Amino acid sequence: MPLRSPRHLRIAAHAELISLIVMLANVFTVHLKPISSLMGPTHGCAYLFVVIATWRVRQAPAAAKVPALVPGVGGLLALRRLDRLDTARAQRAPG
């Protein structure tokens, strides 16, 4: 059975990173309160979703689950690890 990362995990990981970039750009430039009010909860929800979704992948080892705990880029790190593990398993599988 392949260990492919779910599509919803990919979407949430990218949303987590994009929301962090928007929040930091806002803080270091104009610091508009409405942007902070929107991006803060968006980033928090995406982060929690990434962590929970990564830990729910049954066949994923701890080496793929722990990076998801890193805020901002953890989801992408976990996806990268899952994809590498999937590639390695596919190469070892008898053809």
C-alpha cells in the first residue's frame, strides 16, 4: 500500500506557510490590524490541521510526524519526508 501524503495535508501545509509569510510581511511593513486579525487564526488553524493530519497518517513513522510540529514550515517538511518514504518503498517493492 503506498504511503502518499493526503491532498488535504498538502493544501493545509501550503496555507500554513503562506499565512505565516503574510503575517510577517504585515508586521514588518504596515501592520494593519484587519490583516493580523484574519491571518492569525488562519495560520493557527492551518498549523493545527497539519499537525493532526500528519499524526493521523497510520503508516507514517515518527521521522515524518515530528517535523509537523515546527510552526510555519513543519507541514512542508513532513510532506517531504512522507514523499521520500513513499519513493523509497516504491523502489524496494518487487516489480
